Amino acid sequence: MKKFTSFIAIFVIAMLIFSGLDAFAQAKSTGVTTKTTAVKPDYTIRLAYYDAATWPELAVLPLPEHAFALVFKNMVEANTNGKVAVELYANNSLGDTKATMEMCKSGSIEMVITTGTAASLYPAIQVFFLPYVFKSDEIAWYIFDQSKFWMDMKNDFEKKTGMKIIAVGNNGTRHFTNNVRPIHSPADMKGLKIRVMQSPIYVTMVESMGARAVPLASGEVYMACQTHLVDGQENPVWNIVANKWYEVQKYLTLDGHVWSENFVMINSKFFNKLPKEYQHVIEIAAYHAQIADRAAEDLASRVLDFDAIKKSMEVYVPTAAELEQFKKAAAPTYDWLRGEIGKEIVDKFLAEVKEAEAALGY
């Protein structure tokens, strides 16, 4: 697995250097890339996402969603000889994640990258947000890349939303930060106001641990921490660094309570009207781009940004016994979700996780 991860990292870096640099050089400050071909396109894909387009001018590594976008854009345009153009709208330049997801659903844009907000359209997808359900990244990847469970869910998602999920990247493993005290166990969560995504399962999880959940948009986190509207928040390491939340947070606990994904969606009506050869190009490009997304997150959270975190925050890694306490405290979230989407889908998913663990030697 370590050799495989290293291969992915090397592959991604090569892809980004040789296919992404030219596209980024033409990016506008809004995050919208200009056309990179003289050929008049027959189709245009507008892709909206949250991450900023800071690489290579302001960062040594592209953020996960931007890594996806660069590889996807260049592969699609190159392999259709410019007949399919891809315009990139980074940094929420068209609106927040929920708004752009609705735009993709309606067809006013063609593609979007989203995370937990997908639950507002399709509640069953919240099984992937269950606390401490994945022991490692590769278990999640195994399910997304190989399982019939995910294939069936994708098909149902498309039927009910009108959007096709063509890739799943890695938004990162989420951890708690705060300004009040080190968090070594759920007892230390008592009374803390923790910002969460605007998703009910996150509210349920945090409050089951004894803290008060405060749902806020990502753009409000810095000010909320700075003004003490909240005491803390929860996010992957790379996102804490990218948004400079380490400037307004003192303590980080690497509890890894949720494995967070990047769902890449394309409007089904748009996709289905494309010639079959272009559909194939998009699917292959999305496959390569999701590898770029996953590796970019891996390198950021585990190496580059983790070093930055250690210099500015007090980092604590829970012991095995303490981690069990966190899992036990968060356990009511499972029963809550069974009540929300049905016992059968939750238990079927948990059985799928066990099968993935066994297949990977856990």
C-alpha cells in the first residue's frame, strides 16, 4: 500500500506539472480559466468548486479540488482536440457549495464538486459521514472504487437528482480544533461551541459528544473563531492551513472523526446528449483527476501542511483508549441516521465496510 501511495503521488506531480501549469497560468483572479485552445468548442463544461486556485503562484501544491480540476480540464480538452472546453470556477466564485450544486442540478452549470451538502438532495449519502466508520483512506477508496453498494447508490442518486457522480476525491480526515483547552477525550468537549458544516449529521455527532454544534458556512469560520462566536471547528489539516484558521485556533486533536470526500457531479441531461466518444473522454479524465485530488490531499495533510500546523498549534494524538471513548460518545449518531434514512441502508453500508476491511487485511 505504501508503494502504491508513493506511485500515486509521483504520478500526480507529473500530471500537474506537465498538464496543469499552462492552464493555471491563464487563470483569472476570480478562479475562472480562459480558453486554452484556438479551436471553437462544440460543448463547454463549467466546473465550480470550493478550493482556491492558488497553485503554483501562491502555493507549492494545488488544493485537492483544484488538482482535480486542472487534470480534468487538460485531459478533456486535449483528448477532444478542443471540441469540449472546460471552464474552471474556483474559490466559490459562482456561489457556495450548496448554491452551485443546485445550479448543476438545474443545468445552469454543467459540473460541481461538493462534500457534505450532497445530503440535502440525497439523505442516504450520509452513511459516508458516520463518525469513525473508516479506519483508513484505502477502506473508503475500496468502497468507492469497487463496491456494488456504491454503484447502486450512484445510480439511485442520478435518478433522484438528475446528476451523475463521475468521481470521488478525498477532502480529508476531519479533526477538532479549539481555543479553550486541549481535547484529549469527549469529556474535554463539554460546553465547547464547535462550528460544523450545515449538515444535520454533523450537528448530531458533535452534540452527542457533549459540545454545542454551530452550523456555519466555511467562509464564516475565521471570523467566528476570532470573535469567539465559536470556540472551535472541525476540518482536515490542509483546510485549516489553506484558510489560515491556525491563526485563530490554538489546539488541534487528531481524532479523525469523519473521513470526508469530494463528490464530482455532472448534469445528467448534458452528459447524455454528448457523443459517446466525448462521454468516454470525460469518464477517463475524471478517473485520472480523482487520483490527483486524493494524492494532493494526502501530501498536504500528512506532509506539507502538517509541518505548518506543528509550528503554530499544540497538536495532540489520542491514545487507543481515548479514541475508543470518542467512538463510544459518537455512537448515538448511528441510531439517529437509522431513524433518518432507514436501518437497512445503514446496516448494509456497515457490512460493506467490514468486507472492505477484510479484503484489505484489517
